[in-house]
Amino acid sequence: MLHQYDRRARSQRARRYARRSYAPAHAGGLLRTIPARVRIFSGIQPTGRKHLGNYLGAIRQYVEGQDRGDPAIYCIVDLHATSVAYDPRALPDYVYDTTAMLLAAGLEPERCVLFRQSDVREHTELCWLLSAVAAYGDLTRMHQFKDKSERDRELVRTSLFLYPVLMVADVLAYRAHEVPVGEDQRQHVELMRDIALRFNATFGETLVVPEHRIPALGARIMDLQQPDRKMSTTASEQRGLVYIDDEQRAIHKKLKSAVTDSGSEVRRAPDKPGVSNLIDVLAAVRGAAPETIEEEFAGGGYGAFKTAVGEEVAELLRPVRERYAELRPDEAALEQALAAGAQRARAIASHTLADVRTAMGIGPRASSLH
Ligand code: TYM
């Protein structure tokens, strides 16, 4: 059993972490809550070329988070990539592709912590420790597990089942307050909260309960050819995806041939998933309300609208593609950036792990070490 003193110190520490996230302040005579600098964490898979959904739903938020994060921590999750069939020889390259893409999009290693998951072993240790408070039943209900396990009939890996617990460990290892993600990760972030709460209730206040940050616009970009499914690298047709590093011409063409619905009105409606998606895309690109897009293109027909969306998407991604081409060849520089990030990440995660181990009674009794 832990000493009463240790328990108290730990719960004071946990309260301190929680308090740091939001500081009330008086402004103009009104008591308002201003977000203080919060700790931000998010992860992205290295496999699969990054697409417009990743960019609008997540990567743009990572860049913005650098100014608010204390720190903002971004992880390329190579261990997650092993939960489905993959090519081990290509995996290191994919990590460099993703690193270069994130840097090209605006991440700066001096303003955030950018690292490769497998370089910080605390993630896997914490995954095991947290599995002691992860309910089996909850894991069976994860949408992504259900989808992916149905797709891969040949071998449903245990790592696919445990995947959400590793995600939980990724975030809780840093006592992050905020998790910027697209809509498809909502359920996983809810699991993080449940597991953090259960851990604290079982072993004493140790972990921060994080919150998702799902953007109001662009959180669920749909496939251009099958607008009833989200844009994803597992799509059946390449034409349905805009890759971040697509050439301008390819982007224009993909948007020109995007599936639209019967009729010709540019407005959102449940029976118009194709046009609704394009309106959402343009709204997210501009940071404008979808209604203003509907008004602007009212009566103009689908053709002119699709051309406009193509041009604006291509223009948004052009600087990222150009910078990516400059950064990608220098693997030594990419490796150096990742290694420096891992060192900073480890410094934070090792503290949390020490507290989690003590809370769970793993390792020597704290008092025997003196
Ligand atoms: P991943 O690599 O599939 O996706 C990276 C981010 O892109 C978002 N995203 C989308 N947003 C809008 N529309 C889309 N069509 C779209 N497709 C993808 C995702 O929501 C995600 O934010 N399991 C995670 C990686 C991960 C993670 C974490 C995330 C591992 N550990 C800890 C947050 C915190 C994944 O596979 O994302």
C-alpha cells in the first residue's frame, strides 16, 4: 500500500496539472475563462499518403496549436502502423514522408515536440499498465476495430484490438489537456477520458483527463467519388482522394469529376452528400460559414462551383507541396529533428510513468530507495 503522504502528494500534483489548463480571468468586468497555455498532444499514422481530410481535419490544427501548446506534442505513430498488414522495409520511409509533410505544413521543431512513437518506449509500457483499467467490452465496441477487423479476414491482429489502449497511452503519458483530431477519432478520445478517470479512481489522482478538439469545419471530409464514406487512403478509387502533394492539375481534375447529386442547386441537404461535402470543403478552406458559400454560388450550377473549389484547394495545398519537395530528400535532417523531439518527449513521459508505476505498486517501494 502507498503511504498516505505519497497519495496526498500525488493528488495535489494531479490537481495542479488540471488547474494549469484553464485560468479564470477578469476581463471588462466579466469573469471569463481564458484558455491558458494548454498541453496539446496528437498522433498521425505514417502509412498512406496524407490527404485533404488529414490536412483540414487535423494537420492545420497542429500548426495552430504550436502557439497555444505548453508544449504542443505531435507523434508519428509507427507502432500503430503494425496493427494491420504492412511492409517493414517501407515503414521507415513512410515515417520520413510524414515528418517532411508535417514540417512542410508549418510545424517547426523549435515551437513543438515532433517525434516518432517507437523512440519513446514509455508509450508501450504505459499501454500495458493502462490495459489493467481498460474494459474489454469497451474495446469490442470501438468503430475502427469493427471496421478494420471486418476488412482483414485473413488475420485480425491482437494489436488491432489493443490499438485504442496504445492511443490512450500516447496521450496520457504527456498529461495532455487537449487532443486535436478529426471526427473519426471522437470515440477514441472518449475512451481516453474513461480510462484516465478509472485509473484515478482506482489508483489515486495521477492522470489528466483530456478533451478532444474537433474543428467546427473540416472534421469529416468525405470521399469525392463515394461521398457517403470518409476520405481515406483505403478508398477503392484514387480519384476520390486529394493528396496534399498532388499537382495542381490533378487537384483541379479530381474536383471537376467529383460526384455531385441530381439537380443543380449548390446547397447542403441529406440527399445531396456530394455537393454538401464540397460546400464543407470550401468552407473549411476559407474558414467561412457554409451558408456564405451557398449564397455565393446560388443559381450558378455545379460546374462553376466545382471549378472554384478545385482552384482554392489547389492554391491552399500548393505551398505545402512545394516545401515538401524541398524537405523530403534530406533524411539526415529529418532524423535529427525526430531524435531531438524524442529526447524532449521522453523527459515528459518518463515522469508520468514514474508516477503511474508508483501508483500501481510496480517496482520498488518508493521509501526503500532512500
Ligand atoms: P490517422 O493517421 O488516420 O489520421 C490523422 C488525423 O487525420 C484525421 N482525419 C480526417 N479528418 C477529417 N476528414 C477525414 N476524412 C479524415 N481522415 C483522417 C484523423 O481524425 C486524425 O486526427 N489513431 C490515429 C492516430 C493516433 C492518435 C493518437 C491521434 C495515434 N495515437 C493519439 C490522437 C491522439 C489515426 O489513425 O489517425
